[in-house]
Amino acid sequence: MRKLHFTASFLIMLFLLICTFPGKAAMASGEGAGVKQKIYFQWMYHTYKQNETKEPVIRKTMVDYSTGLFRHEDTVIDFIDTSKDYSFTEAYGSNTKSPWIRYSTLYTASNQQILKYDSRSNKVSVIGNVSKSTGTIDEIYPDANMYVVEKGPREYLVYSLSTNKLIHRTKERPSEHTSLYVTNLLFHNDFDPEPTKGSLYVTPGKNYVSGRGYVDNPGEYSYEIRPDGSERRLGSYRKKNTDDYVYKKMLTSSTMYKQTKQKRMFKHELIINGKAHTLLESNSAKANYTFGVAQFSPNGKYVVLWVNYTENGRRVPGKEEYRIFDTSSAKLIQTIPINTTGGSSAIDFGLGWVNNNNTDHIMQSGLLNKGALRVIGSNLMTPSRSGNVINASSQREYFYTFDLANYLTINDPVPVKYKGEYMQFQGQGTFRAMDSTIYTPVDELVKLIDGNVNRSKDEIIVKYQDKSFTLNPAKQIMWKNRIYYPLREILTGVSLKLLVESNPQAAEDWKELKIVD
């Protein structure tokens, strides 16, 4: 393979292109120490519309979060015969340990190859070959350092990703344990000990027995596959021959979550420095009660209870809510009503946490709006992926080189320029809300247009030349001691205009904004 990179002559042409066609070459901002980037990866066919090389490539697109500008590098995969059919399947397994390394399966008529791409060196290598006679590659699991081949009915082969050695055989398809942020009950398992994050585990096959229903196959049991292929047997925290249980999970060094079921009594607690705090207690034997399912933010900062109501012995359709608790104090910090016309299922109320499940304050829920992100502690909702440089459908297709703790959304910042200069973002940049309103950091905007901002106890006034605009307090968003406000309203208030420009190398809904007098 070979890397396509910018030459000096190309950079000169690029500069002329920027000067001639503003906004059509937003691929700027080089890498350097401390640069905050979001990096996308795309395995591209040679026929792909945006692939100008006309050869198979893996494209690395880098978005500079200080401006919103992007650039990309294509690494040609030159050992693929494009005269014959081929296809890529990107690894779906968790890849949080080394996110700069990407894996894909290359399928041809006679063979399957595991490709490894190191984005630091822009090198693609073949690290595994599986013939069609051996079986079909089922999935690659980078965090577990394994890949699975389906050989036939109830026959799965588990290989080491680093050595290609066969380390395990199993009758059931292995599953990856990623649901660390939801009580196991939500997914109908009761593992104790809980599998480690990113590991593969196997549950027994089921057989239907008249009078008993589906039962485990004789001699089979749940276990985790260790890195060397050996088994770590998984027990249960349920009391034997009953549905009662005591479930415990350490969220931080000082806080433990505890859930108890005894007959028809349910109890959710936080144990903070040894002291118990009850979050919700239910008695389903009563005619009126509330029932909750607990979920945890990745770093243990919050517990979120999905709560439904039963009145007069019947579930109340549409009466549901999320209750969010701070685990350092057990205080209820927010209640979010859920608008639904019927009863939710486990598929519905499971939360998603952004940045590969590693950010505590930005969550996603199909019950609130599956296309929206919600910031805990506020009513702000932003699109889950609208306006990004790449219209990626999964968080597995990109990663961040920085911590998102100071950001309101995972979406790429919107580039804004004035007289050839781009707005420089110190933290969260210009972003779109769910209603398509574009918010901008007021201080950065004022600096870009060379204006002034006057603050008093009661009002904030933006001044530009002889014009001034007073910000409506109801439209201000305060985040990390910074104020964000609808961009177009400020510009209109000081008699400036806003133009919208696109880029053929970006997604259709990605835009760059240009301020003009």
C-alpha cells in the first residue's frame, strides 16, 4: 500500500483554491502537539464517489476542534485485484484500548483476510487469512484481542488476533460484554462475577422441555473466554431456586450501587462511604407503586433510573420518566419526563453514553428522541450526528484525541469565518441544537468580528462598530462559564449577514459559515 500526501505544489494550488473559491477547501489545520481532533476512518471501494484515487483506500479524516476545519489522508490498499468482486466489513467489536488501530475483513471469492490499519504510520497490513473451507469470519474483537470464525452449526472457532492461533472452540456464538453501564437484569443475565469489559463470554444453548419451557443444554454453563482461551466460569447472584437477588456494583472508589429483590419488594440504593441512601423502593404487591431499572454513566458519576408507574394494579401507559442521581451525594438532580404512547421495553429504555461509552454527561435514549443527544443537568438536545464532516452511523467509526468533559455535544464544530479568518474555539465551538438553531460562543464571535461585549448584572450587550445588540437571557446557554447564543440573531442585530457554504468532500449536511458586511 502507499500513502497519498500533500506536496508543496499541491499546497500552493490549495491556497489559490481557497482564495478563489472560499469555503470549498476546508481541509486545513495540521497536526501538532495539543491539537484536539476527531478522527474518522472509512474503508473505501475504488468506485466510491468521493474516492478520487480510483483505488481501494482507507481514508483518515481529521477534524480540528479549534476551528471545525478538516483534512484527510488516503492510504491506498494496492494488493486488491479490483477486476474481481471484493468487499470490506469493518470490525464491530469494541476498540477502546488502541482506537488509532483499525481492523476490517476483506472478502474475495476464495479468501477472507483480516486487515490492520495503523493510523499513526498510515500502514495497512494483512494479519490473518481464513479460507472459505475453514469457515466464515463472524466478527473481530480488538479489545478482547480475538476474532471468531463460524465453522458450521453450533461450531465456533476463537482465534487470537495477535498470533492467529486457535485458542478456543465453542458450540454457541460468543458475545462481547459491553453493557457495564446497565444492571445485568436489563439484559436478562445474572452473571457473578461480571465479565470484564470488552471480553467474550458464552451462554449455554437452550432446549425446549415440555412442562418446563426452555432450559439450558445438559452440561453447558456460562463462562468468559480468557485471553489464553481458558474458561472463567460465571455464576449467578440470584438466590438458588428463587427470583430473589442482591446485586452490587462499585461505581467509584467510595460509592457502591446496590439493588435488592425479595419476593415482591425491590430496592435501589447508593452506599456512599458506608452509608446507605435509598433511591427508589417498590412493593409490587400493592395496587399503586413505581418500578425502576438502574443504569450507570461510564465513570460512575450518575445513576439513571428509568421509572414507570402502576396505578390500581395496572401499568399507566405513557407515564414514565428518567430520574438522574449524583453518586457523590445520592441527590436527585434531574427528572426527565418521557413522552410515549405505550409501555416501553428493555430495548427502548437502555441509555447510550457517547464517545464509546466513556463520557458521563452526554446521553442518548430512544425514549427521548433516538436522533438526539441530551446533556445531563440541562434541557439542551443536539442532533446525534447532523452536520458532521462524515455522516458516520456508529461511534466505532471515529475517536477523539481529547476528553469531552468540557463539551456539550459530540458533533463537529461548525467553522465560522470573517474576512478570511476563522473563529478560534477555546472549548465547545459553534454547534447546532435539535431545532437547527446554530449557537456560537459569544466571546469568540466578538473577537472574530473585532467587536466588544459589555456585561452588567442585568444584561449582555454585543457591539460592532456603531451597532449594538442586547442578548435575550432566555436564549442564552451557559456552559463551563461561557455563554452561547443563536449566531444569526447576533449578526442580524449588528447588521451583519451570514452565508452558508458546502464542501464536496464532506457529508451533505456539513456546512461552513461565512460572515459578511
